Amino acid sequence: MRQVGYQSVVTNTAPTPALRMRILSQNGQESRIVGLGEQLTLRIEIDPSSAFGITARNVEARTDNGEILTLIDATG
């Protein structure tokens, strides 16, 4: 942190965290092709050694014709 007049400027030197988003089937295996109505899990992972505390909120799936399905709400 350095002083600039009456203000303090904080510079971020932590590296950008590695994020990974996966879709898992009921048996916990990663899925690349799924069927309509199939029960799935959306898993978002962040490097545990990251300096950032990141949470997923307001995640939506959209169809080609504009329909929206909320996957994760504003609470997370």
C-alpha cells in the first residue's frame, strides 16, 4: 500500500485464481453429452490456495430461443 496525498492505494499482486466448471452425472462422472430431464450437478471449483474468496451467484442457463433457467440464485 502506498500513500497518494490523503488516499491510500492498494495494488493487487495475487495471481488470478484457476477456476473450473464441470457438469457431473448422478454417479459423479463428468458429462459431455446429457439428455433432457437427466439429473445433473454443476460443480464450480477454485484453487484452494487462491487469495480470493469467490462464490457463484446468479448463474443461468439459456436456450437458443431465449428461455432462462436459474441454476444458482442470488443467495448462492
